[in-house]
Amino acid sequence: MEDTEKRKLSRRSLFKGFAGITGAVGAVAALANSATKADTPISTYSSPSMHHDAHTQMGVVGDVGTQNFDPTRFLTDFDYGEVSKTGGQTVREYTVVAEDVEIEIAPGIFFPAWTYNGTVPGPTIRCTEGDFIRIHFTNTGSHPHTIHFHGIHPGNMDGVFEIVHPGDDFTYEFTAAPYGLHLYHCHSVPLKRHIHKGLYGTFIIDPKDGGRPMVKEKREIKEMVMVMNGFDTNFDGDNEVYAVNTVAFHYQRHQIKLRLNEPVRVYLVNVTEFDPINSFHLHGELYEVYRTGTTLTPHDYTDTLVLCQGERHILEFSFKYPGKYMFHAHQSEFAELGWMGLFDVIDEEAPIA
């Protein structure tokens, strides 16, 4: 599979020199023609903005099916495990399976991924500080894998030396600590290949007091997970597609609906391989930054945040005016290659479809 991919035309060369939707649409259409399975039709997308706003919009031809992975649902899909009690301590059990799965990362663009539970990113594992965590891991893939959790745990549960070969399994057990926003990923070598191929996910540990304080409005807060990632589609060590939650331009085509003044909390994680940094820029607002989520006091108030691989922070904000607001990487190339979306902020009383 990968040898075949290496022979394909460089995706990035198709994008270079293009600007706005005219370039993005033309480039992705060319990508689709070079990388799509023969029996997979490519849909077309047309709107007035493609003709009248060609220099202010970005996008792609067609759309990615959501039957196997829906980035919109992934935003708020938290896995709390199977819960029981032992000696007064909460026990949470999770099942994680490593699988080789071909995923669609842009319309007609398929990537031979290594996954946790069949998706990239893997499930968002969530618990409370002090819970006893038990992860039953089975490797059904074609290569040796592990799960390395960021946070505090015993050395024999670190997912570095406990290599799980194809057909084998391993159970990770530890007490969740500290509270904050963490991640997990495969730690088999070569490490960059296992991460780039898709073996990573978000690990949230809530504070013991029942969660983080709400913002001043004291209203229920809207939480969502955003994992910044990239894909080297021809395996030359250079990403050709960028996204948040895997699918390029998904949140442009499927805008995230918010209410005016609604408190929002974003769990932002960067696992981009081959690029030293990634970033998150929000239009029309600023956000409070809780670095690594290991404090309840914000560190910064800004609209642009730069993260290295493995860095993660919690962002909190609300919009004061209705309208459509972009969020994207503030590396222009990343945004033009897929890492861009929109919040659609509507009146507080208006229904959300």
C-alpha cells in the first residue's frame, strides 16, 4: 500500500501557487483524480461563493462520508468507560483495539491508517482524578503497537517497553492523575511513523470537585475536542493535508453552531508530525488559555496559540456578536491545505438545527 502511495504525484506540489477557493478546489480535484479508488465517484460542490468570493474562501470539491467517522460527532463524543466501584474507588474500564483501516481525509483522498478503534483520532478517554483506570488493549494490526498515556503512572504501565505484537493484548492499570488535558499515543519505533499513521487520542482527567468552574455567566458550557493533525499522503516526510480532527475543511462545510454568549470550552491537542509547530487562531474573539489544563486559573488571554507536538491546552471563550467566525492554523499553508473551519454564532433564542 505505501509503496504504491510513494509513486503518486506529490500532493503539496499541486497546492503550491494556488490561492483561495479556485486553487484549493482545483488542487483537491486533481488529488482526488490521482488518489481515489476507481469505483468511488467524486461528487462536485458548487455555490455562489465559488464564483463571487474566489479570493476570500477556501474549500474542496465534494464531501467526505461520515458513516465511519463523523468529525462533528467526534467533537463531543467522550468515552467514560464502563463504571464500577471497588472499595469506594471508581473503576473505569475501556477497550481499545489497534486496527489497520483506510480512512478518507478529504473528498476522494484515502490514507492507509493505523488506528485505535478504527478511527483517527482514537476515542476521547475521559475520567476524574483518582479514578482507577483499566484499559484492555488488543493489537489486531500488522505492526507492534503500544499505548503511552501522558500523565502520572507506574513505569510498567508507560507503554514504552511493553510492546504488544500483532495478535497479542495487554492491560494498562493506573490511578488517573493529575487532572488536566492529556493525550495518548503509540510509542513503538519508529515513533514518528506510528504517530503520523494515526495512533493517538485525547485523555481528559477532570478535577475531583466535579469539573472545571463555569465562566462568569454560570451557564452550561459547550465542550469540544479538537485534535490538530496532518497527513503525508505520498510518504515523503512532508504533509500534504492538514486538519483538525482529520478531515480537511470539514468544519467549513459543516459549521459548528454556537449561541450568542454561549460559554465554549475547547480541548486543543497537537499531534502534527513532520512540522515542529501548529497553531490555533480564532477570529472575532479572544480566549482564556489553561496550559495543559492542570490549573483552574488561566495563563493567558489571546487569539493565537502556538503548540509543539504533544502540547495541549484548554481554551474558553464566548462570542459577543452573532455571525460566522473562522478558526484555523495561523500558518497560512496549513489553513489552505485543510486546517480551517467556521463557528456559526446565532441569536440566543434561535433554534439550532
